[in-house]
Amino acid sequence: MEQEQLGFRALADVTRRDILRLLAEKDMTIAEVAENFDMTRAAVKKHLTILQEGDLISVHVSGRSRVNALNPIGLKQMFDWFSYFDAFWEDRLSTLKSEIEKDLQ
Amino acid sequence: MEQEQLGFRALADVTRRDILRLLAEKDMTIAEVAENFDMTRAAVKKHLTILQEGDLISVHVSGRSRVNALNPIGLKQMFDWFSYFDAFWEDRLSTLKSEIEKDLQ
DNA sequence: TAATTATGAAACCATTTAGTATCACGTCAA
DNA sequence: TTGACGTGATACTAAATGGTTTCATAATTA
């Protein structure tokens, strides 16, 4: 699957977005991440795999542990997707703003 | 469903992201949007409904036509979701940058 | 070395998703 | 006012998704 699609797929689930916010605080093993959710470790592991496929987290093996960390580069690339619309919304938002101001006169 | 989830769900499909890019150029009826894809008008209509539920487009009925337009506010809100990670990636990316520079010395 | 711990992986299930085909409905033009 | 046109809506299907349970494997530690 294409990288852009893998990224958006990874973000499409609320549990995975919550995992990203957790990992923004500190790196965690699978077990540590799983403590924060009301589901099995196996389910959390699947989410972590999808996040990794989306390049939003990186994993580094240490002994029998797998430490999951947020990947700033992948996350930034998702952010950058929206910049395609930058010109569009700046234009429209300022138009909206001036229309509202005109209405208030 | 929660608004954040509706937005991310809407973005999780490549056809819908393509529709957004089309609508960034100009507003279109369902039939006009459908001309750009190799699928039935009914399928495109479903995608437009999901985009509308995600607040990423707005629809304005004109006679027997439905004109779909990009919603800059909804799109901006999705963009803003990522700002939660702003501090994180700016910090990490600059760390990465300085590590790479150190390696090159 | 044996028990424990952290994880990987496969099989299975219910629900959602993305598409199809089909038909009904409101609007516009001749 | 009768078609034709643009759309809405429903029923259906195959595949993907998000969860479970269960078992295997590799690394620690007593």
C-alpha cells in the first residue's frame, strides 16, 4: 500500500491516535501501552503494527522488550499533506472573516 | 460518532482525499465529481456524504443540483489536530539534525 | 536449567467499508 | 404535462477492520 494511505489508515482509529498522544509523553513497551487501554495486549500490538506501517512510530528491540517511540518525521509528513490546502483555506477563511465583519456593520 | 473521528474517517480513503483536491480547484456537482473517477455516481455520492459528515465539505442545493464545496474551517480543524505534536517534533527534528551534523564532522 | 516474562503469530468472529445495481423522487424544459 | 435529468435511498456483496483466544518463542532470573 502507498505510504500516504498507510499513514491515513493509521490515524483513522481513535485508539491509535490515543497511543500517539501517550507516546508523545514517553517511549513505552507494548505492555506499558496496553495498560492504558481496556483491551488485550494482542489488540494493542496490532494497533502498534499499523502505526509502524504508517511510519508514525519506530520500534527498537531491547532484550525481550520492544520499545515503541513516536516518529517525528512520519508525523510531520502527515502534517505536511495538509499544506496542499494552505492557500485555499487562508484565502477562504479571510473571505469568511471579512464577510462576517461586513454583516456586523 | 465524535467529530474528530468523523474527520479522520473521511480522510482515510484515497478517493475521498482526491475529491478534496478536486474541490480545492472548484466547486462541483456530484455528477462533475463522478466524471473524475472510475466508479458509479452512487459510490461517489457515498464518499461525498462521508466527507460532509466529517465536516470537510459543505453542500448547497441549487434546483436539482447539489453543489459540493470544500469547507476550509473543517479542514483547518484537522490540520490543527497535529499541532498537539508541534513541540514534540520540533524538538526531535532539531535533535536529529544536530546528531546528523555531529556524525558528519 | 526451569520457571517467568515479553512478545509474536495464527485462527476465528462481528462489524464496517467500499463498491454494485436498482428504483423512487423532485425539478426543469419542451 | 410529460419526459429527461440529477439526485436520494435501499438492498446486496466482498473485503478490510478491530477485537478475541490460544499457543509458540526468545530472553531473564532464581
